[in-house]
Amino acid sequence: MQTRQLGKSDIRITPIGVGAWAMGGGGWQFAWGPQDDRESVEAIHAALDAGINWIDTAAVYGLGHSEEVVARALEGRSGRPYVFTKCERVWDETGKIGGSLKRDSIRREAEASLRRLKVDVIDLYQIHWPQPDEDIEEGWTAMAELQREGKVRWIGLSNFSRSQMERAARIAPITSLQPPYSIVSPEIEDAELPYCQEHSIGVLAYSPMRSGLLSGKMTRERIAQMPADDFRPRTPHFQEPKLTRNLRLVELLREIGARHGCSPGEVAVAWTLRHPAVTAAIVGLRSRAQFEGIRKAIQFRLAQEEIGEISRFMAENPA
């Protein structure tokens, strides 16, 4: 299977990777509603069996539970995939989530993630959010220390702006950036993607289907019936005035996909991968069936005319 080098690291990854956010289950601040751990494990196994060679998770997903699910899925598997996780999002005994970039906090998080994941070293360790901003330098210095000590192999950033990346780069090299990037959220094209290209920083685009909105499975009725602990209905793209435009966009993606036997979600992922700065896309999974619905995204790429169709639609339909 085709792989691409992640930044200046020795890691070569497949075009899509397993996103384990929803695998954290329900009952926490940014949950996707209840989740069956057995289905999560089956989703990971299906992706690995198809040749996917990396998984992205975070300590905060399910307040540690997602990392535990990943460990369970990898137990006894030969040819272990790369495991990427994140720090900085911390929580108290009530489950309230906050941010800490203090050195001691990051070191505690790293040890906890190593235990939950049942690994000796984390392949890529990322700062989840640049919060609080004034502690970015302290946090990135701590990350570089972990790398020198061999607890993590490579270090990256998530949700950082160009100016914040520039600050971090003065302290230690940045392997990768993990930003949100999709047809309906293309903001990083202006500053962050050009910076990453210029400095050979890998890009792991997350939410290429905008939290499932562009998958082809989302309807107004489904959104209205989402569980109370699913965060998505509270976000702007799942609400008017954006929702109507986004659902119309899905119909265009469905039309384009039909020409190739692909789903709207596979077209949405292909749009993300069309950008030369993007190394790979993180595709969130909750079941084996969901993986089968995006399997073709491993290989499928859009023609230039089809990229143009999508561009024209977005230009003519601002939300």
C-alpha cells in the first residue's frame, strides 16, 4: 500500500488512519454518545486487516478510555501499527476538562498514556491544544525532553496556528501538525498549510468528514435524535444556517461518488487528501461497517474537474 513520510520522521503512514475519538464512549464533555467497545475493537481490526498502519487517539477521549480500547484492540496482534496520542487536555475528579502545558503535568500524562496503551514508547506524542497560550514554550520544552529520554519517538502539535508553531519551532523541531480540515472547514489553507509545506512538517488532517456530517449518513432527523451527550448538534455546522448548505453539499458529493462507486464520505476524504501539504487524513470509526463505508478512501482520488465542481458549489453557496 502507498505510504508517505510524516514530516522529517522515519515514520511512513498510509493515506488514512484510524481516529479513536468516538471510541472513548459516552458520558464526558465531548462524547459522541454511547459506544460499544467490541464494535470499536472490530473497527480497528478491520482497518488493520485492510493495511492501515496507524491509529490516532488522545488521553482525553473518554477520559482515558479510548487509549484503553486501542490497547485492547492491539493485544496479541502481530505487526503493531503506529500509535499516536495527545496530551494537554486534563480533567478533574468531576470530569471537568481543562488545559495544562506545565512540564510536570505533561510528564504525568505521558506516563499515564504509556500505561493505558500498554506500550514502551509512543510513536507520535502531540500537544492537543495550545492552551494556555502563555505556557506553549514550557509545554514544548517538556515534549522535547520526553523525546530525548526515549519515552516518545516523535513530537507534534494539534490545533496550533502558524504563529504558535513558529514559537514552538524555536525550541525543537515539529514533526507534524494535526488540524481540522474539510470542505466546509478549509481555513488552514491560508497560513498553516503553507507553513507546514515550507518547513517539511507533516499534516494529519482530522474531521475530513466534519464529524460525520459529510459521510452521507447524516440527516436532519438523525441529528435531532442524537443522544444528549453527543456534542455534535451543539456545533455550528450541524445548525442553521450552515446545515442546509452542508446537506446540499453532501448530495453533490454523492453524485460525484456515484461515478466511481464511492460514498460521499470517501469523496470528502479524497478532497482533503488532494492538498499537497496533507500527509494523511484521520478517519473516525465506530464499527466495522463504518470502515467498509470509507475503505475506498485509501486509494480513491478526485479528478481536477471534480475538485472544480466542489469549489464552484462552495463559492456559490456561502453559509
